[in-house]
Amino acid sequence: MPDFSAEELVAIRLSLRVALLATLASLPPGIAAAWLLARTRFWGKAVVDGLIHAPLVLPPVVTGFVLLLLFGRRGPVGSVLEAQFGVVLAFRWTGAALAAAVMGFPLMVRAIRLSIEAVDRRLEQAASTLGANRMWVFATVTLPLARPGIVAGAILAFA
């Protein structure tokens, strides 16, 4: 095993911390977005899908610039976060986690969406006919069957 310097260990720990926070923070909205795209029909679905996948097609510099405009100290979201909660994201490790979450989110959503679409709707309907409400069906039927896609999406977002 190679010997790492103190600075290298700090960088490795920071990278793991950023990736873990980005993955954990984006997993619940990623599952929700994937379910929304996989199981519902609504006007503007293509626009929502396009916005979710925008970080994949935009240059990373553009995505970073937009995040800086929104979450910087003078940005509309960043100024509120700082004034109300004392949270500053720009040029901090938490900002790096936000950027990593935004960049990994489309990959996560895509993997989870494909996995949810592969779940047989008849199983969900059977659970509903047995008295389960939509949330219970989602928690006990859809999520367990979509677990491989959720794990794959989380790994993609972490990477």
C-alpha cells in the first residue's frame, strides 16, 4: 500500500466527503424525479426531463457558472441561505458537494427511472387491490424491485 502524505490524505477524505454528501442529498429527490418521469403523465414532461438532463449536455463551466450565480453570496438562493440560516456554499466544500450533486443527478435519475419502468405495474395494481395506498405500494413493491437501479444510480452519482 502506498504511503500518502498528510495533504494527500486530506484531499482523499475531502473527496469522499463531497461525493458521499452529494449522493445522499440527491438520492431522495432523484428517486422522486425518476418515479415522476416513469409513472406519471403531465404537460411539460419533456421539459422537466430536459432540465434534469441539462447538466449532461451543457459544458461544466456553464453549469458551474449558473450554480455560482444562484448560490453565491449575492445570488437569489445563496443570499437567502446566508441571511436565514448562515449557510454559505460558494467556494466551500459544501458548494463542491452541491456541484457534484447537480452533475451526478441526471445519471442517478436515468438509472432509477429505467429500473422503475421495468417494475411490472400489475404487481403495483395487485397491491392496490389488496388495500395498500399509493405510498405503501411504492415503499413495499416499487422501491424493493427498483433497488438495483437505485444502487446503480447512487454509484454513478458517487463516482
